[in-house]
Amino acid sequence: MQPVVILDNRQLELTVNRLCYELIENHDDFSKSVIIGLQPRGIFLANRIANVLTKKFRIDSLKTGKLDITFYRDDFRRKVNPLTASSTAIDFIIENKNVILIDDVLYTGRTIRAGLDAMLAFGRPARVELLVLIDRRFSRHLPVQPDYTGRTVDSISSERVSVEWKETEKKDQVLLYNTSKTDE
Amino acid sequence: MSSLSVDHLLGIENISPEDIELIFTTADNFKEVINRPIKKVPSLRDITIANLFFENSTRTKLSFELAEKRLSADVINFSSSSSSVKKGETLIDTVNNILAMKVDMVVMRHPNPGAASFLSKHIKARIVNAGDGTHEHPTQALLDAYSVRERLGTVKGKKIVIVGDILHSRVALSNIFCLQKLGAEVMVCGPTTLIPKYISELGVKVSHKLIDALNWCDIANVLRIQLERQDIAYFPSLREYSMQYGLNMNVLNQLDKPITIMHPGPINRGVEITSEVADSEHSIILNQVENGVAIRMAVLYLLAGKIERES
């Protein structure tokens, strides 16, 4: 079965631009704010947002980092195949800064919970906001809600949302797949 | 692949090059963790690890204990000098008594070769061999190869010479296995009395002239003379040993190209290596120590990942 296109490349670009406007509304020149993208897929959105903020909105010295949460997951030793960690690079201080945590899809909220724990290993931020491209609302396992949302999607557990980027999958788009075996 | 092919780390001989690469990539992540403000991850918070050291150790024991604590595991320490072993308890009984207290993993150093392998057949916990007599010391070889990779970019195709008391060295044997599995060329260098007779059957080159060996290599891994393992005199005096095989700046300055110096520690300054060399920019001895914690965290994390959760 073919996936449904939730956002095509033009809509994705518009959405990213709109998210950047929202960020600037709250964070102004980002002198007290930093962006952290969650590995493995949130980093592409974080980089895209950082690019737009720097080039289009001329924000100077924007601090962007990437954070891997593998060692903070709550499903270690509960899954059949353990996951391999990706790299973390936070080359700035987050103490007393406003952190914008970025991930591509918010689903159960467990990744964000792990991300908050992992981030606290680097210091105590002044506040933390969550930015996601897709919010699969009504699927939460934990009380986590985004502060900035690209698009809200109502989906069930047999569906999967995939965010694809030009840099990795050659095309910017967001797709909804039905992974259940009992269709047709 | 994100899982080791073995359930215990008993030696390098029975792990694959893919296992070694997985340990290295996991250690890369842990090296970043131990440089953060809060140097801990919660992954092993429901695991208890017993460090059983039936032989003295300072740095290996500290390194393992630190790795365990950085993974948030609960740690208990056992040293044979103050224990029931002196009252005649067998190895299996000692370990089973400890396991009855719900310990999940055992890190063991024992003076008998094969002790870790023997234990793995008789008990349920995961075992990490921290050195079994003159047989293997797998985590030392992993951190040594990892340090080579860090310094030179890769291990494949590189030339490493191990200098010193090869005969009594578990570090040498594990290093030979590990470096060869990663595609390096290995040479051993030392007096004939301290090089095992058939070692060339492992595929290593042998040299008895230090300057030739150092000119050949990219990295020299210098071993300590293990006086505590020597039952007979293998050379006339320590002074003669250090004149022939000791690394000093004169020797290094005579070489065609600069090389990197490694040492598993502890160093005997003035015997196998002078202070000037040990403290120079050629030496990565302290990097090895830092890498040791990251490698041990990686090994413990990957082995713990295979322990089934109690439901």
C-alpha cells in the first residue's frame, strides 16, 4: 500500500519557515537560547531550522548541538535488538540558557523524556521548549507536549510517520505508512 | 550489528573483528560521556557487578570500578587477600556465594590461565576476564588497539612492535590477537629468553634488536619486566636489560621517523622506559588510561544488554 504524503517539499519548506518565525517571536536574537537536535533524526530538522535562522533571518552565532539519548532509554534490555548509539556534540554551556529541543516526530514521548534526562547531564537550563515537525497526538505514553508544532497528525499504532530530507533521502517530504499486515 | 557475538568476554581469541568494531564505536560514545559535566548514564542502574580480584591490581581495578559507576551499576569488590579463599574455599563456591546475592556480572582477575573460561561453564552470570595468569587480558588489548586507532586513524595496515617480557605477558598475547584481527602487522622484540619459542606461529615477526624493531614500526608498545612472574633469572641484571631494550631519548632520536610510545602500566621509570620518553609528546600512555574507562564501559554495556530482565 502506498504511503500518504502529509507534507510535500513545498509544504515542508513553508512549515519550517513558519516554525522559525514562531521561534524568533519568543527568542528574539537567540543570545540567551540554544538549539539541541535529538539523534538520530531530529538533527536534520535542527540543522534545517538553524540554516534558515542564520541565512534568512540573519541570526548571528546561533548555537546548535546534537544529543544522543540511547543510554537514557527506558527500553534497554527490553527489546530484542539493542540500538547503536549515535554521536553527541554539545560544545556550549546550557547553564541558564533557554534550550529548544528539536525532534522530527513526537509519538509516545519516551524519547523526549530520555532527551531531558540526557540534556541535564550538561547543566541546568533556564527553560526547555520542545519543537517537533509532526505531533502524533493522542498517542502519548507520558505527559509530554510540544511548544512548537509543524503539523498535528491523528494516527494509530499500526501507522508510521516518516520524515524524509533532501540530504538523506533526496527529497523533503513527510509520509504516513500503514504497517498493518491485515489490510485489503 | 548492535550485539556482541559472545556472552562473556573471556579473551580476544574468540571474538570477531565485528565485535571489536562494535566495542570501538560504543566506546566513542562513552568517551564523550566521560567528558561531560555529569559523567554518568543510567543504563546499568538495575545491574549489580562483582569485581573479583584474586591477584593484585590497582589501575585495572580502578578503571573497571569507575566504568561500572559511570554506568550507574551497583558495585561490590572482593579481593582475595582478605577473604574466604584463605580459608580454603574453592573458586566455584566463592563465586556462587556471591551470585546468591543476585549479582548479574562478574569481572575477574585470577592467577590461573583459563580461570575465567572455567568459571563461565559453571555459573550463570556474565563474565569479563580482567586477566587470567599469563593467558589473556582482553580489555587491555581493546583499549590499546583503540588508542592506536585514535592516534593513527586506523589500525589496518599499521605496524606495531611489542617490546619486553613477552613470555609472561597476557597483555602481549591479547594485543597480538586483537591487532591482527584488525589487520595490523605485529612484531615482538626482546631478549631471546623472554620471547616464547614458537611465537612466530601466531604470524608475528620476531626481533632481538630494539633499534631495528623501532625503525620498522609506527607504534611501540613497551611492557614492564614482570619480576613477580619470573621463577628464574631471564637476564643478568635490570641494568643490562635497560641498556639493550630500554627506551630512551637517544634511541628515539636515532630513528628514521618519529614513532608513538604506548605502555600498559605501571611504568618502571629507568628500566624499560625513561621518564623523558614516558612524559614526552610521543607517549600516549595517559590517553590509554582514559580510553580504558571508555572501553570498559562499552564492554559492560554491550554484555549487560544481553542479560534478560527479570519479569
